Amino acid sequence: MYFHYHCLCYLGLKKRLPHPMNLSDYHLLAALLYSALLLLCSGSSKRTLRYGIPLVAVWLSLSFTGSLLFALQAVAYIGLTYVLHQQRLPGRWLMTIAWVLWVALSVGLLTHLLPGYQGLQLTNSMQVKANSLAASVYLNTDKVLIAWALLQWIPAWKINTRVCSTVPGWFSLVLPLLVIPLIMLLAVQLGLLRWQPQLSALLIIIVVSNLLNTCFTEELIFRGGLQQGLQQKLGISGGLIITSIIFGVVHFAGGGWYMLLATLAGLLYGLVYLLSGRLMWAVLCHWGLNTTHILLFTWPVVQA
């Protein structure tokens, strides 16, 4: 139970796929390019590119997902995002219904529970690294649609003057270099991890997928959405602390100590966002911590 959820935190992984898929280099490359394409086109100033490219990409993704049912749901999600962002529906009731459908599909994407969806299985109950617990690892490309949608409202590359503090910008770059080693050291002291530097093609795939399919989505949800919303009601400190606690609580399946580590990591990501005003720095900080874990320590956790 623990290692399954721990994997979920890094790749957005699914536990219900009965058999591993026969993957080729083409499938893996196509899946990663699909996610990168969705994120890149979200910043286009031309609506034909911002919404047209995801529609084309979803249909092309059938080459590695093979699910027509999921593709139809993804197209509906893109259409709802366009309607809501452009406010194309007349009347409050129609907009409310559209928002309810959009939220329902977002939850399905976030939990990998939309009918017809299957992740790409990378390993089947095997050790990814030496001295690590055996794990079934999946590469999922459904959550990136949430990131694409949220980027219509939340800027990731532009500075957000409403959250930026008066602290010098360089401090937001130095802070992760100081705090990430402390969090990893605490994880080692708690017996969750062990020093295990290692590099392989599989680990590189996991690291790239983590950035594209997990870090962007989680930071847009928690820092770009929740923290910013709570900050307007509870102030800067209140928004930061409550969001970090919620971020830790949603990692409940990892156990109490893991929730504590996730809360501390959430505080770090939130502080980086506040200090820099750029969500992209929080994304990179999140990715930096996860990459440090994947490449330098036992992953997902130390073998009992």
C-alpha cells in the first residue's frame, strides 16, 4: 500500500492496470512529446493553436493509449475549458452546469478513473533501484490535461505581482538548495530513504515524466490555485500554511511521517512561489526535490 501511493506521488500512477503493456521506444517518446506539446501550446496567444493543438494531440495519442472512449472524454474536457475560459455560454445555469462537468472530468483525470483510461506500465513489481522496494511503475498522461486547462487562467511563466514579496529574487533560487537537502536528510533519519545514487534509462524516463505529468499539475492546483485563493481570504501566511497542510494530508496513504515530509515540501514550494512571484520556479523546485529523490536515494522507498 505504501509503495503504491509513494509512486503515485511522483508519476501520477495507476494501480488497476492488470497486465503490463508491451512498450516500445516509440510509445514512450510519443507519450512524453504529447505531454510537452500540451504544456507548450497553453501559452500561445492564438486560440487556434492553444485549443487546436490539444485536440489534434488527443487523437494522435490513440497510438499509445488505444482508448477511443478516453479520447472522446478528453475532447469534451478541452471543449468545456474553451467554453468556460471564453465565457461562451449564455445564462448562469448553463455556465454552472459546464463548471460542474469540468470539475467532474478534472477529478477523473486527477485520479486516473475516467472510463477507458490506461497508463503505460513501465515496470511490473520489480526493483527500480538497488535496495529499494519493488514497485509497479506507470507513466500516465491524463493529468497533464488538467495542467493545460489551468494554464488558461493561471500564468506559469509570467510574474504574478499579487503574490510576489519584497525579498530579493536571488533568495528564491538559493532557498531550495538549502532546504531540499534538509528534507532528504530528514527522510533518511526517519528510515524512509537510503543513499543510493544510480542512473538508468528508466530513471531518466521517470524524471522527465515527473516534470511534465506531475509537477506542473500539482503546482497549478496547490500553489497557483489553492494557495492564491486562500491568500486573498486568510492572508499570505494563512494561505501558505493551510495549503501546505492540505498538500501533506492528500499524501495520507504514505503514512504519518510521509505526510509530514510532504507538508514541509509544500511549505518550500509555496515560499518559492511567494518570493519569486513565478509559478514556474515552484514547479522547478518541486521537480528538483523529486529528481534528487529519484536519482540519489532509494526509490520509491528503502527495502524493508
